[in-house]
Amino acid sequence: MTDQRTLVLASASPARLGLLRQAGLDPRVVVSGVDEDALSAATPAELALVLAEAKAGAVAAELTGGELVIGCDSVLELDGQALGKPADAAEATARWHAMRGRAGVLRTGHCVIDTATGRRASATASTTVRFGTPDDAEIADYVASGEPLHVAGAFTLDGRSAPFVDGIDGDPGNVIGLSLPLLRRLLADLDLRITDLWTK
């Protein structure tokens, strides 16, 4: 057993923080301040990865204590387009009208940087989401709740839109914000064991 490493989550997402805590990890949160709109990529999967790497890199550059930094970013791929958080209620409503009765792919980029060695590992996890068919009034009520304005793709599995998602194919944690199995593999690529990071 090695000395406990300090884990840093380069994300303001309470859902990601919750997933890590449920898995026995207790990261410190440091928000990156990366301008997401300034970054682009050829595909939604690549965009999610570019954003995750940028967030992790920005935070890692400010740290000096040998911390492990986790950066993540999610987008929903629908019709080949990358959909992040909707800009406003009208966009969230339009998204749901486009998504209902269809399937999209939630792409979450993950990047882990070991500031003690400078090594990094990154990859994108993908989960297919099968949307249900909420009626116009249900969509209006959901958008009025404010929830879809704060999440990639204007929906979440663990909130008020859960009744409007018929099912998924893949890792549910990835849709919520972070794939724990992928995180374990990325840590292993850096010769780190996730069990060594559990809180005592």
C-alpha cells in the first residue's frame, strides 16, 4: 500500500463528484476555467476528449503537490452533431422534440494526469441512450424545472428526465458524467490501482 495520493477533479459537476465518492474516492474539486467554446474537433467523440484533456491540463499546470488530476467532459451525439448544455429553455425544448423516440450516443472524454510524473492517459467512453416519447406538455414541464440547462444533451439519467429515457446500452455512470470502469483502466495505464485511492 502506498501513501494516499491526492485526487483532484477538474470539473464543477456535482454528478461526477457524487459518482467518485460513491466509489470510495474523495477528490478535491478545482474548476479549470477552460473556454469550451474556443475548442473544436472533427467528431463529437474527439471533442469530448479534447475538452477533457484541456480541463485536466489546465488544472494540472497549477498544481505542485504530486496530485492526480481527473478531467471529464460530456457531449451527446445526435445526427453527427455534438450537443453540450443547451443555451436556454428554447434550445432545451427543441432538443427534446428532436430526441424523443430516437437514440443518441453520450460521449464522455476522460483524462487522468499524474502531476508527480507528468504522465497522462485519456480515452472517450460511449453509451447509447434510447429516449422515450414525452409529450409536449411533459417536455415543457421538464424544461421549466431548469434541470436540462445544466447538463450535456439536456437530460440526465439520475434526475427528473429519468422517466423519459427508455434505456441505455453501455455504462450508466458514463451518462451521468464519468465511467468508473474507464477511469480504472486509465489509472492502470499510469501504473496506479484505483483501490489504492480509496479513502481510509
